[in-house]
Amino acid sequence: MARRTATARRVAPWLVELASTLPGLVRSYAPGAPIDPRTRERILLAVAESNGCRSCAWIHGSWRDFLGEGAHDDAEHALLTYARGCAEAGQPLPTDDLSALLPPAALRAVRATVAQIEVASLVGNTADALLARLRGRRPRASLALAREAVTVAAAVPLAAPMFATAAAMRLATRVAPSLPEIEMPDGDDANLLVHLLATVAPAYLSNALVRIAVVGAPRSIAVGVRSGRTAATVRLGRGRLALENGISSDTVLVVEGEVESLLHTATGSIVRELGGIRLRPS
């Protein structure tokens, strides 16, 4: 597919879509976002790659690597298919099929996310086109060059912080410790909660900054987890991740909540369901 650049005709439908879903865009970057941040970044990256926008792919590839891959599910596959379809069509597509998979808040966030990256991709491709003209690889048509220069100049105040943030995330990803091998109770002694925590630990620790702060901490800390009548202790730090049955006497914090939130993480749910978790001092 030819790389599209920003023109009034191409940008207009995405600006309309963005304006109608703006609250969804704001919420997608706020705490308790209706879609998982990893899913959001995979949508952004899928559209950027479909549009051939190198700068957007670099930025959101950095975000994705920083946040970690996490798990995938069939619903996310449908979202990525929808996002790529919008990129190919060059306009927002109906979301009837997605309505059966997502609650309204998540659906608005997806639509806003696609609109956001479509506008960014058009501007990013315009920047590449401008550079090609200045290097003599494309005809230096005065009107086209002026239009591209104005578009790029208007985008610089937004683009510069995004590039800086992406560069910082890329650096953090490089220096973050890798996820250590999970230490479990010997034999078949581990309870169900310990097994579940071992399953979800890679998702929770896939964020590079979390691994730097928690796995790479100079001291080991113990955190208790309780769900119903079942309890476990998680030991983190000094490059270790160990799980134990029950609440250890040296825990500094106890996390209490229903097991459903952990199951959502374990199954790669794209919708956040963490409202049932409570924290209390040990």
C-alpha cells in the first residue's frame, strides 16, 4: 500500500472520529484504563506498520517493548484486525462486530486509539516526504513542500516529547533485569494460589521499570497475597522471584482480593478488571 501523507481530505474523517471519542482517548492513558496498555500499544503499532510510518512504529515499538508483550487472546486478534482494516480503508470502519466483544468504554477507547495513530501516521509520513524532497529524492514542488513543512512544524511540539519518552523507555528496556526463574515449593506442595501467581507473574513483571524497581531491588521484600481462604507469599528483589504457601511472618504488605482479577491477567484479558483488589499493611 502506498504511504499516505496528511491532506485535509485524509485527515478530516480521523479528526471527526477523534473528536467524538476524545474522552475515550483520555481514559485510555489514565489509571484504570478500559483497555490494557499493552493492547493499546499493539493496536498503535499495528496501524503504524500498516501505514508504513517509521517514526510512529519506532515510538510505539519502544512503548510495547517497555511494557512487555503479555498474553494475547481472540478478542485482541479481532481488535488488531479492525485496526489494520481501518488503516487499509483510510477511514473509520463500523464497529458492530467489536460491540459484542467489548463494553462501551473499551470500544470508545479502541476507536480513539485508532484515530489517534492514523493522524500521527499521516503526519509521520508527511515528515518523511518532506525529508525526501529536501534531499532531492522527490520533486521539489513548491506548494507540496510548503504544505508538508507547515504540517511537520505544527506537529513538532507534540512529537518531540513522544520521541524523548520513547528513547527513555528504550533505554530502560535495555538496562532492566530479565525475569528470573520462578522459585516454587518443592514437589506438589504449592497451593492453587501459588500456581496462579506463577502464571501471572510474567505479565505483571513484563514492564521494564517494574523489573528495575522490584526484581533489581538491592533488598528482598515479601508481599502476602490472600484470596478467600487461600494465601501465598511473593518474595522479590536481588534478582529473585520466589513463591511460598501462606502468609510469611516477614511480609510488609498483604494484597487481598478475588481471584478473578488474576485470572483475567492469566488469560490475557484486554479489559482491565482489577477493582476487586484491596491492600492492607501486614
